[in-house]
Amino acid sequence: LAKTTQPISMDSYEGQEVNITCSHNNIATNDYITWYQQFPSQGPRFIIQGYKTKVTNEVASLFIPADRKSSTLSLPRVSLSDTAVYYCLVGAYGGSQGNLIFGKGTKLSVKP
Amino acid sequence: DSGVTQTPKHLITATGQRVTLRCSPRSGDLSVYWYQQSLDQGLQFLIQYYNGEERAKGNILERFSAQQFPDLHSELNLSSLELGDSALYFCASSVDGGQAFFGQGTRLTVV
């Protein structure tokens, strides 16, 4: 199971782009990278998942370099409601797999 | 609404007691995961079931046990409760372990 390393916390202001980087040096060939968002007292919510290069959806982009040893979650023009903890997970999926092991995450604080 | 239902939402019980938390996964999801989250702490993975079989085990105490039934709902049993077991307990479900959907959690308070 690949270990992930993220910054413990980040601060930003409304309207800015926020990039949260996750290191996963021991990522395996069949591992995917998934990001979740968690608000206080709520269950985590899936944000985005990718394998390589770039993935974009309506809320975020995920950049993965060719060596896949790191990934960057990009949140465009954050608002106060984006204040949350963001988790980076790495694991293989399919069938009975799916190692949903959460690290400590990155606590993002968005200020007005 | 994630489609994952956890009951009860809140539970207050005394030390030494036993409780059962219930999780109904999204329709069609075969995997169920259980997590414990204490105040200001991270999500501690407890156990995973896949189609009725235990698939992975995390930091689950011997006083805790779980099972997944043929209809795929799952129950987490916590016994000989201690004050330190007070936490939010989350259940998540997934069809293939990729994108998981979490319930709203059960807040357990042991007094």
C-alpha cells in the first residue's frame, strides 16, 4: 500500500486557485490516485480520481506527472465553503480491492 | 444524499455496554467499509467487507466486530464500551473500491 504525504494545512483567500500536492513515491503500476473532501462531522466526499496526466471535472483538476510519484489537486477560485480537509489516497481498484486508507489530510482554510 | 444510510444518527450509552451500528450501502455496491473518527482526528479504517466476506482489517479492536449480511447491509458491533470509544463512526460503500460513498455517520457518546 503506497504511503502518501501531504501538507498538514494550507491557507488561502477567496477567489484564489489552490494547489495541494501529495507525494506517493511507492505508487504501484496499477494504483490510482483519488482525492476526497471532508467537512466537519460529515463523511468524506469523492472529488476526483486519476491514473496519469490530467483529469478535470466540474469542481477540480488533478495533475499527475509522468513518473506518478506525486499528484496535485487544483481547486480553481476557492470560496469560503471550500474550507475542509482534503485527503489523497492511492490504491488499486476493481473487484474486492479498494484500499481506502486515509492519511491525516490537508486542512484548507479559505479566508475572506 | 450519498445513498448510504447509517442508523442511528446519535447514540448515547454507558461504559461497559454493547451497541450495534447499522449501514445500508448504495444499491449494487458490494464493498462496505467502516471507519472511526474521534474528535479532530483522522479517519481510522476499521474493516472492509466485500459481498459478505471480510476483505481487509485495519485498527479494529477485539471488542469490535462486524459482519455483512446476504442483503449487503452491514453491522458494526461495539462491546464493553469505554469512554475512549466515543467517536463518529462512518460507513462507506463502493461497487469496485474506486469511488466510495460515505454515510452521514453515527455519533457515539459513551458516558
